[in-house]
Amino acid sequence: MVGFESLLHYIYAMKLNHKIFGSGEETLIILHGLLGSLDNWQSLALRFSNNRRVITVDQRNHGKSPHDDGFSYPLMADDLKELMDDLNISKAILLGHSMGGKTVMQFALSHPDRVQNIIVADMNPSSSIAQHQKIFEGLTSINIKTLQTRGAADEHLAQFVSDPGVRQFLLKNLDRNKNGFEWKVNLEAITNNYLNILKGVGQDQMFNSEILFIRGGKSNYILDPDIDDILEIFPLAKLETIDDAGHWLHAEKPNDFFQIVDQYLSN
């Protein structure tokens, strides 16, 4: 007979779209942030795959992974466990950026025996401040049914998001179909569950193995006062800073990011 917890896992976890690079005894799984996709990590995944297997993942409601009304860190951690089970991965190195960082933290706290190493890129375990309202307003106000070109989408989004690099990142979620354009992301589920994504993870829990946090020196996602909160849950945490990088530190300073991660894993 299937146990109750196993039944819940079967009902709520989903099969995630993923890509595999390289081979080796170690497996590194990379999870993107909010409104990202596995494509954001392809260049670094290729570099990391020189001496290990690397798996990039579309989290639920993103990229080519299934869409669902449910969207929370416990659900995304269950999705990750199902992926590892399906691929017969007993332990993995987990690297997550932003929302993906909270997913791997949640997974480590729920399944510490399945973790070899953890690397969190520019995210702390505490509740986050809402910073995406203008982005959601801009994306949801694009008339996807009448949209003719990416340029028109960019022009519209510029009213809400001034940074052209951020707009380019966001508009990677537009996909062409035979009738025009469609969103790869499930904007409705993401906006409806945004408060879940702002929630912290690990309250009243502790992970007693080493974990590496990498922050951007120009980002506000891991500030000095946050370090005490990190150490309460992850007492063996290490912190590295890339001084000239913001929140998208792996895209802004890919060589620095690669060197920090590669040296950490080599040691």
C-alpha cells in the first residue's frame, strides 16, 4: 500500500524539463530564479561539465516544464526530489540562484541525505521584500493575442522596466507559435502565488553541513545584517562576494562566478 506522504508526493510533484551536459561521478543540478529558465545557465553549465555531469532544470511554471496552480518552495523541492529519483541520483551538488536558491535550501532542509554540496547564488533564507510588482504589471499588460513583434513587447515593457538588460531577460519568456506569441511562463500562477515566493524557508530548522552563499556586492538580496539569519539555519555557511556584480551575478560576472564555484567544489 502506498503511504500517505508518498501519495501526496505522487499527486503534487511534477516531471521537470531538464538538459544534461557532460558526465562523471558527481552530479551538479542548477536551478534558475524567478522568471528565468534553464537556458540562462547553458554557458556556465558547459564549463562546469568538464569533469562532472551537469543538469539544468526548468522549475515548475517556467520554461518547458508543466504549468500548475500550485507554486511554493515545498512543491518545488518535491519536484527536485522527483527529478533526482527519476534519474537515479542518490546525492547531488545543488546550485540555485534567487528563487532557485530558496528551492535548494528547502530541499537541503527536507532531504539532507540527498545533498552532496549546496551553493546559493544571491539569496538568503529569510522572507524577501516584494520587488517585482512593476515587472508583473508590465508583463501582464502586454496584449499577447495581438502582439506582432518582440520589439513591440520591448517598447511596451519599457514603460515599466527601464533597464534594457532586464527587459531582454524577461522577454526570453516570449515564444513564437503558429498564431503569434505565447508566454513560456505561467504568469497567472506566478502572480497569484507571489507571496509564497517571498516567504522564507527553514524557520526552526537547521542544516548542519557546509553551504556556500555567493552574493553580488551591488545587490540587496544578502546584506550584512542577513548573515546572522543565515547562520541560525546554516551554521557552517561560507560567504563569497563578487564586488562589482548585482543580483544576476552569474550573468554579469560569469568568470568570477565560475572560479568561485569551481574552486569550492575542487576543495
